[in-house]
Amino acid sequence: MSDKNEESTEHTEHKLLLRQLELKDYNEVKEIMDTVYRNIDGAWSRKEFSNLLKKFPEGQICIEDKGKVVAGALSLIVDYAQYGDKHTYEQIVDRGTFKTHDPEGDTLYGIDVFVHPEYRNLRLGRRLYDARKEMCENLNLRGIIAGGRIPGYKDYANKLTPAKYIEMVRNKELSDPVLSFQLSNEFHVRKIMKNYLPDDTDSRAYATLLEWVNVYFEEKEKLIGGKKTIVRIGIVQWQMRAVKSLEDMMQQIEFFVDTVSSYKSDIVVFPEFFNAPLMALTKEDSPSEAIRSMAEYTDEIRERMIHLALSYNINIIAGSMPEYYDNKLYNVSYLCRRDGTYDKQYKLHVTPDESHYWGMRGGHKLKIFDTDIGKIGILICYDVEFPELARMLSDMDMKILFVPFWTDTKNAYLRVRLCSQARAIENECYVAITGSVGNLPKVENMDIQYSQSAVFSPSDFAFPHDAVIAEATPNTEMTLIADLDLNLLKDLNTAGSVRNLKDRRKDLYNLSWVTRKED
């Protein structure tokens, strides 16, 4: 009897398994999607499929039969308030980048369900929908939203309005291959949408916005340490003045950290080469020797600024300082986080003067920094004049770009300012710039300064009319305190007058980093 049972199990027609999708499943997924969606662009590319798995692996599920994928469901988590009921499929999937996925979002968005035509009599779609509901409940999300095709409408488009057709399907007077199934799975129609999928000719470009409500959802709010939507930044327009010692300079630094932190700021920014007065203490006549001697202070200043970040509960961008190792001189900006960690960004492009006077070299890596105020980028002075760098940071979800600079004349300053304003507009982010003022008579190549620190925004209705949030008085030592609303950037990304990031023609051009061997 035992042998017969085992033999019966081995030779059953099907052996179904519900599991998460993996990259190795792509060819089988592509085969199904190309069949099911042959009239509307077919399958996702391998790169897009890989993007989705990287963003939200838990949300991509499938059913396999004896080791072969025969059905699948793809999902994202979104902050639905950022899209509302007026959105398109392309806005949700962001042209296959799926950057719209928000682990902190409140809604599971169903972007695809597909079943191999040979398996449609097994009700695999119901299993996938049930799995999605279970996922939604376990993740404690408000519910599931999906845009549903109405392919049966093609036979009634000349006789019925979309609303009447949907009503008749709901009343079971008509049957639609997609909508009837979704309604039977406890979804209800929130809205009829036009041009949700413009290429869906069978549906005449109409779609239903469907919702399933998670009745077990419980509102959860963090008592402390919640995700910030309003970020307060402080900018120091730094006066260059003679100092007697490192202690003298650290007193000035602490004064500004203390002052800015007293306004409950999340981050304070110093200018490029804010520690240049130390160069006069080196007693070196040669500019190249003086800056190398000044680099000997860099490690100690960094450690002491990390301590200040901890003591005053504020993130510090330590402008930039020279770093000398392996007989090579670099310009580096340190991010000193208030949790006691630090990171750094090297200046990538050196100016002709930096190369000529100091023998300075450019770094080789561009970094995005995770902080408790979100993802930020740092570009030192000249680097902001190369738009590729800010665009790459934007592709890594940068929300605020900080530009510590040093300029001697107004025309040099205007290069930094105007390029920074362009970066804010084209990358839909905030940009904060700050430099130094005054003079250093005994420091060659750092003798005069010009600065007007400022904070720039994108240019649209939700932002200041001139896209300038705050700006300092030129050539005067002072601080700026500014509040930046990160939610406004989300609104701009999805509903702005223009949408630079979404409207890029990636089918025509792209941007890539050339990796060096030593990296």
C-alpha cells in the first residue's frame, strides 16, 4: 500500500508551489508575459525585472508547476498619498526603475498578474491574489491598489460608455476576463481612469482603479526617531581670520556648531578649506609645502568635529580639508554624523590653480550618503559645474545636495551659484552652497574670498517664486537657517509642471560611471 501511494504522488499531473520569484526565473516569466501581453509591449526586460527584485524581492511571487513558473504577481509598496487617484501606470513603475517603491509606504500596489494560458482553468490567479492579501496583512498596509484592464470593452465600445460597461460587469450582466475576476476577489472599483495604459487598445485606454481594504490594518506611529519630512539645515558663511593655534580655530568651529544646533537644526555645513588659516601656522614659504603641512591637522580636526556632532546632536559637513597620503594630495569633505560615524567625499575635479600651486589630484569615487534626514550628496566647489555628477547622485535618490566652495572673485562665485541653481532644477532637489569671506594676507593662493551662501529649490509653484529659499548677505560672516520640505519634492516628481527626472529620454541616452581598476 505504501509503495502505491508513493508512486501515485510521483506521477500526478501537477505539483504546484507558491514562492518568491528569483532572477533565474526571468526566461520563464518572459515567455508568459510575451504571450499574455503581446498587444501591449510584452514582458519586462531582464534589467527591469532585476530592478524590481532588488527593490522589493518579497513582493514578487510566483506559482511553479514541477519546477517551471506558470503564473506570477508583481507588486510595489507606495506612499499612495503621493499619487492619489489620478496617476498612470508609467508613473507607478517609473519606466522600469521602480524608484517609486517606498518601504515606508502604506499601500501595496499590484503592477502585474499573469497566468500561462494553459493553466487558466486551475484558478491560479485566485491563489496569487490570496497571497497578496496575506502579504498586505503581514506588512500591516492599508490595502491593495491596482489598475485593472477591461479588455472585453472592445466589443461594446460602440454601444456602452465605460461606466455603463463596468456597471453591467459588476451586476454580472456581462463578463470581462479581467474585471470579473478582480471583482470576485473582493476588489471594488474606486474610479475609472483614462490613458492609464495608453497602448491598451482592447480596453480603449480605459482602466479601473481597484482597491482591496485590509480590515486588520492598524495605524502605527513612531514615538521617537520617525522619518523626517521637514529638514532644518544650517549654513555657516565663514570669516577667514588669523588664528594662533588649532585650539583657537576649534573654538570658532564650536561656536557655530553650538549656535546652529540651538535652533534644532539637523545639519550644519562649513565651506571648502575653512581651515585655511592654519596654513599661516606652518611657516612654509611654498604654497605646495604649506598645504601639505596643513594636511597634518586634518585627522585631528575630523575627530574633534565627530565629537562635536555627538555632543550637539547635529550632523556636520566639515567643508573640505586637504588630505595627504602616499605622496598624493587630495581635497576631501567629511560628513560627521551625530550617531558617531563618519564618511567622506573627495573632490573629483581640481581647478588649474589647485593643480598648479599645490599639485592637488582629483578623487575617483562618487558617494551617496545615508543620514537620518534622508539621502544627501556632497560636491566640492568645481565639481558642481559638472552636471553628470549631480545627475548620478539624483539617480541614487539624493534629496539634498551640499556644495562647500571657496571662490576669490564674484565671477568665480557666480559659476558655482548658477550651476548649483541649475542642479536644483534639473534634478528636482534642494541645493545648499556656502563659502568663506574675508582675507588671509599671509597665505598665498588663499588671500581673498568672495561668498554669498544660499539654499536653492526647484522652480515650480510649491517653491519660492525665484527658487531661492534663503541667501546670505554677500561677504559678511553669518549663518543661514532654512527648513526644507521633502514631501514637496515627492509632489514635484509625480505632479510637477515639468518632471525632469521622469521625462528623460533614456531610450536615447544614458549616463554611466567608468570604474577604475583600483576601485
